[in-house]
Amino acid sequence: MVGPEPFIAVGPHTIRELLRKEERAGRERHWQQILGMYHARLLMGGYDLKRFKVVITLPRNKFRLLVAFYIGHCRLKKHLFNMGLASFANCRFCVMEPETPEHLLMNCTAVCRRRIKALGSMFPNRDCIAHLAPSKILKFIYILGLDESL
Ligand SMILES: [Zn+2]
């Protein structure tokens, strides 16, 4: 054996934990460096195993609805306008700003009361949005009546 004395072995749990930390850091670094996905970054923040386990066990229709809202590729006016399928991009509730998941969750003045009812806050900030439970976002979508149109 070559090296300083006394030799202290590294246990398998230490190695496993180091690999786990390295994998977690690599995943976070990849998420930060990848281009695009503005709405997903805003609504989900970073990777969250607890949220992943909740989302993956949702029924198919709720899963589809939530993922469409998370990534912004749904029948909200802004996305439809970008695709050339709508004549205007403004919000169907306030008609003041482009209708995006961000606008509905954070800024839309026309849905303040419904936002309080579903999310517990009138104007949640970005940090609050990133930590919202999927069930709250789904409740918000249902309260807005968007579940049929998304
Ligand atoms: Zn609005």
C-alpha cells in the first residue's frame, strides 16, 4: 500500500453519497445551462423529487393539463398567437397583457380572488411560484375554468 499512514478506508456509503451529490450538482448545472424552457424554469424552479413523485402519479388528464401549463405549450392565447392560431395574444380575463402561465399565476388582476382561493396569495412572487404544489396549480386551473380549454 502506498500513501500516508495510518490508512483509513472509505466506506461504500461515503462513496455513494459523493456520487449522489455529484449527480445532483450535474443535474442542476444542466438545468441552468440548457436554453429555452422559460415557463418550466419559472414554474418549477429546479428539480424536486417530491414534486416529481406527486406529478408522475397523477391521472393522465391531470398530468397532461399540468405539464402543458408548466411548459406553456397549451391553449393559452399567447402560445396560440405564436403558432398563428389566434388573432390576439392578450389575456381572456383582463385583456391587458399576453396570456401566459406566468401572467395568470402572478400578475393578472382579473383573477386575483380566484388566485387567493387556489394559491393562498393575491400576487405571488417568483420564489413562491417555483415552490407551489402541483395540486394548487391544478386547483387554480380548474377554478379559472381552463381545464376544458387547455
Ligand atoms: Zn390577465
